[in-house]
Amino acid sequence: MMLGGVCLVHCLALPLLFALLPGIGGLLPGHHFVHILLLAIAMPISGLALYNGWRRRGDRLAPVMGGIGLMVLSAALIVGEAGETPITMTGSLLLVAAHIRNWRALAR
């Protein structure tokens, strides 16, 4: 869940930061690089967490939602700059919702 939140903050704050501080744009890693890095971290961690939740509680919706969220996040890399941010935000929200559902199921 925290990684999804970091992703959302990145998607919202980085373009604003670039707009407000043009001189710092060249010092920060590119948006595309950060997206790939966060996705590479999110896939195995989310997959394992959602699989464990499904195995322990049998809730199929959480891993399905999480899988769709990860696919949407991956698709955002293909779209490019024009639609990357809204697609990434949608995928992140789906993934966070899946983790919350998984967490609640495990808490019962």
C-alpha cells in the first residue's frame, strides 16, 4: 500500500516540481526511469502479498484487482508521456484497493 502511495505522490508531485523548478529537472531521475523502478519493485512484492492473502483467506477478488492494477501500471509504460500519469494513477489506486481488501480479509 505504501508503494502505491509513493507512486501516486510521484505522479502528482514530480510534474509540479518540474514546472515550478525548471533548473532542477536535469538533476532528478527521469519520470520513465522512476516508473520502471517502482513497477519492478511493486510486481514481486504485490504478487507475493496478494498470493499469500488469497492462500490464507481464499478471497479471489483482491489478487484479481491487484493483477489488473499491475497490468494497468505496465500498460502506462507503453502509452508514453501523453497518458502515462492518469493511467499510472488508475493502476496504483487499483493496486492499493486490492491490498486494503487483502489486509481486511486477513484481519478477520
